[in-house]
Amino acid sequence: MSDDFKRVESRDCPMSTCTAPAGSPCRTGKGKVAIQYHTARFRLVPQLAKALGVPTPAVRKRGSVWTELPRPVSAGVEPVGHVRLGYARASTARQSLDAQLDSLAEAGGTRVFSEKISTRATRRPELEAAVKLAGEIRSSGVAVTLVVHEHKRLGRGIELAMLAEELKASDVGLEFLTGELKGSHDPSGIVFTVPHAAAARHLPAGSPSRRRPLPLAGPMTTSTVRPGAGFSSTRMLGSPQATVVAHLCGCATRVLLGLPWGHAPKAAGA
């Protein structure tokens, strides 16, 4: 996701039919989020003065009912203070949240949001409330980190990528207390190119699209997995990076790397 929209949204829209304030996307005459920013607005940005158009990012939910968002923090202003918001989730009512809540309390969570709801639910009210509050606090000039026990509590695949985009747009940090992605992250670092990998699960066995190696984008932890020089699908088969991405995509590691099911990695030195 380009940061152009942040530059555009740092200014009010001068169009009398819009007048969207800084921090919010442009709106249509019918009160919907516009699919792109008005020309008069984005050309206020020197770097975009000659641009033909600036699309509204998906994180702003193009076509949905327009609502005013918090104004952005002034550029160059150092955060004043740091708030840590926690989020805990269990998939069923019978599962306990105690372990997650205890770890979030030990991690210094100022406020913890929790719910018992399946990952498959289209809406998770407490997670939405946590993300909304994080954005509002950040807009006031205070640094914010959303703290979660493990990345699985947030979801996987495209769902996790979209959440990361939303956090990135609000300049909110993300921290996992345990699991493969343990540690603090720039949200943009866990945005993966997952649509193709997720779709691969539904393709017939042997399909060219299912066999083709998939590009991995964005840093995983302290290292980056990228196709190109030195990249080997065979060597990556047992790597923690490939395992994590495959889990997030909801597909087998072999599918992610484009390896046939009967393939076995060669022993070292073979």
C-alpha cells in the first residue's frame, strides 16, 4: 500500500461538495467513501501535483458509508507517551482466556479487549473496538501498540493482512508475546502476498498454478524470504519462515513453495 493517501489526507478537501477533513477519505455526493481522492485535494501535495489520480486504499472501505475519522498526528511531532492495548480471543465459549489475559497483564496492557468468537466470524466487535481506540489514541499524539498473545488470535491469510494494513494506516504498532512471530513489528512487515497461496488450496492437484513457486513479500522476523539469488524451494521447505507464511495462508508449505507432494529434500552434502 502506497503512503500517497496519507499525504493527501494530511489536508482538508477543498471541494465544496466534499469538505472531508484531514484524516478522512473523500466522499461522494451520496455520502459514500469515494473510490479516489478529488483532484483539487491531492494536487495540494507537491509530490502529487502532476498525478492523474490517487485511488482510495482498500483500508478506507471504498463505497461504504462515509464517516469522519480521527485527524492525523502532525508530521514530525514525536509521540508523547506510549499506550499498550491488549487483545485476547478464544474460538469457543468453553475455552479459557485466563492464560492470554494474564500474559497481557504482565506485558503492561493499559486496557485489554477480549471475546470468545470463531475466527470465521465476519465481525469481531472487540477487535474492531481495540483497533478503533488505538487509532483515536494515536491521532492524539500518543504512540500505541496493539499487544496480542499470539498471531493466531488475530486470524490468518488475507484477514490478517487487511488488519495489518489498517494498523499501518493508523501508525499503530503490533506485538506478539509468543509464537513464531514473537516480538514487536512494524505492521507492514506482516503483510504478505497471500491471495494466490490461499486460492491454491482449491485448485486441482497437479495444476500449473498450484505447482508454481509463489513470491514471498515482506520481512518475516529478522530475515527476509525473497525469490532470486540463493533462493531454493527445497531448502526453504523446513524453514520457520516458510512454515509461518504457509500457516497464515492456510495452505501446506509444499503448496506455497510449489513443490510436488512426492518430493523430499536432499540430505546435506548430497
